[in-house]
Amino acid sequence: MFAKEGLEGVVAARTGLSLIDGEKGRLSYRGYSIHELAEHSSFEEVVHLLWYGELPTRAQLDQTRRDLSSQRGLHADAVEILRRFARDASPMDMMRTVVSALAIHDPDVHESTRESNLRKGIRLTAQLPTIVTAHERLRKGKDPIPPDPGLDHCANYLYMLHGRKPEALSARALDVAMILQMDHGLNASTFAARVTAGTLADLHAAVTSAIGTLKGPLHGGANHDVMVMLRTIGEVDRAAEFVRMELLQKKKIPGFGHRVYRTMDPRAPILRSLAERLGKQMGQEKWFQISVVIEKTCKELKNLNPNVDFYAASVYYLLGFEMDLFTPIFACSRAPGWIAHVIEQHTDNRLIRPLEEYIGPPERPYVPIDKRA
Ligand SMILES: CC(C)(COP(=O)(O)OP(=O)(O)OC[C@H]1O[C@@H](n2cnc3c(N)ncnc32)[C@H](O)[C@@H]1OP(=O)(O)O)[C@@H](O)C(=O)NCCC(=O)NCCS
């Protein structure tokens, strides 16, 4: 029997990581509401929660912080690839390529035990922001900024981008945005990671698949498209008319709609409040004001709600990221989730191999080449 197009409604894995209630608009990681984690937690703490199943003690959190901050440096060959392709490659292509290359020298590449996956997971999670920021600086003709081991993961991300320690609100905004995107059930990139891991391929192979899958505009690419839209609109009083015209032409508004949520994506209001606070602090309230009008118009005209990407776009923009770095930030955020899923998959593996419904011609005799029309 044929399942729905796009596997909608099909349960294809068991997970103890995140629970989404699409009807009520709720999301939790290992039983903790995303609202509480966004309020009280940090990137490192949520990484620990996903990988080890429980919130860390203070000593465990310090250890996770140390583990991550000590592994941020890239192998010289990875830096060489970045230098070689910095000007030509898009950031997502660069990230996918460097992650793939990092497997070459990884001491655990041939092992997929829980312990070796955790060691590789630390290295990958720690190094992704180094890849993004080194590429960004190299393509602008600047030298990469070495990581500062004294800074937490997200503060260091901004530090490697700008070369100065970030304001507390900026570092916290990135921290919260990255927590909110860390896991989300069997989304397309996580599914890709699990399918790859399900063949017993290694973690780098799975994360490479996931990065490739995240790139598309129906998934991680939407946050970039949101900012393009905000800049195209440019002024608050043009926003409502712009949305009306797009919807009339049956175009999709980036950052709206969701396969699972039938109501508001619970991550969106948290990011909305961050976008507002950051905009105020930086004296750049226009993007938030345009966004609010778009949200109101989408609701009125098509009962559409914003998803995680909508307000994330203006948050990233205000933090000084170029627009084509938005999807890479999403990848850096989702990577610990992918890694947790690969560990789950490897723990109790069964090859993921669904069936297909054949719709081609019936079986027929082979025609020799000189008898073909
Ligand atoms: C996320 C997304 C791919 C989900 O798609 P889906 O589950 O396949 O839902 P559909 O595309 O079938 O949409 C269902 C209906 O809502 C409409 N819709 C969904 N998202 C819309 C959007 N962003 N803008 C305008 N209309 C939208 C569709 O046009 C369709 O309307 P119809 O029944 O009148 O034809 C889709 O909402 C989308 O393309 N959003 C924009 C990209 C985006 O923000 N992606 C990030 C997701 S986190």
C-alpha cells in the first residue's frame, strides 16, 4: 500500500530525543520544554542533555564545556581546503566538503561505538563554527581568527566572526537560537543522517548527508530566503501589500507553514522576542517591524503561522552574519541533534529501506540498438 507523498504521517524511527506536539504547538527535548531550556539553559548544557539523556551536574557541564572548547581548531588540511575554495564555494557547500574531509584524519573514523561517536561528535560540533567563520573571513581576504578557549561556544562563534568579544545580549541571542534548533524529530536532514547511519556508515558520512539535505529552501535554506524577502520589502508600509501580492500569485512566503505544526511553531515566539530586543538594543527596529506586519498579514489572509526560520533570520542579521551564513548557523545548531540521532540509530540499528510503488512500463523484451526507432 502506498504511503502518503513525502512520507507524511509515517512513523519511521523511535527516538528518546525530542517530542513534538504539532496540534498543541509544543516541543521538548528529553522531557524538558523548549521554553524552559531557552530561558535557563546554554548550548553546552543542551548538548549534554541530548547526548547523555540528563541535564548535567555542574562538574559534567564544566567537562562538556572543556571538551568542546579544546577541540575547536581545524586540521591543517581542512584549513588548506578552506583557503583553496574560499572565494568560489558557497558556505553550505564549503561546510559539507570540509566535514567530509575531516573524516580523513579523524582517529575514530572506522569506529561507530557510542564512545567513539561521542568523541567525533565533540570534534564536529566544536569545529563547525570554526569552518563557517574561517571561510567567511578568507573569502573577504582576511585571516581566520583563532578560537578563544575562554569563551563559551556561541560567544566564541561571534568572536571568530567579528574579532571582538560579543555583547552579552548578542551571545545569549545566538545561544538561545542554537538551542531552539538543536533537534526537531525526524526532519529531513535528521532523517538523511539516520538513513546514512542505518547502513552502518560512520558519523562523518551521516553528518555530510545531513548538511546536504539541510541546504534546500524547503528546509534550512528558508532563513536565508526570509532575509532576502525582508530586504526586498525594505520599508514597513510596503510589507502588507507585498505579502498580499505574493499570496495572490500562489507563491510561498519563506518562514511560514510547517509539515508538523498545525498551530504556531513554539520556537517562533521565543525568536520573535529576541529579534525585538536585539533590534531595540542595536537601534535597528525596522526588520522586526516589517516581520510583525508580514506575520499579521499571513495570518489574516491564509491562516499561516511563522516557523522557526522567520524570526531567526532577523536575529542572525542583527548579529552581523551575512545572509548566506544563516543556513550554516542552522547546521551548527542542528549538528548535536544529528549526532544524537546517529548514536541512537547505531545503538539499535536496522537498515532503513522503505518500499516503492513502481509506476514505469510493464516488463518488455529488450530491443537491439539497430531495431530502435
Ligand atoms: C514547510 C513547508 C515545506 C511544509 O510544506 P507541506 O507540509 O508540504 O505543506 P504544503 O506546501 O502542502 O502547504 C499546505 C497549504 O498551505 C500553503 N502554504 C504552506 N506554507 C506556505 C507558505 N510558506 N506560504 C504560502 N502558503 C503556504 C500551501 O500553499 C498549501 O495551500 P493550499 O492547500 O491552498 O494549496 C511549506 O510550508 C513551505 O514551503 N514553507 C516555506 C519554506 C519554509 O519556511 N521552510 C522551513 C520549514 S521549518
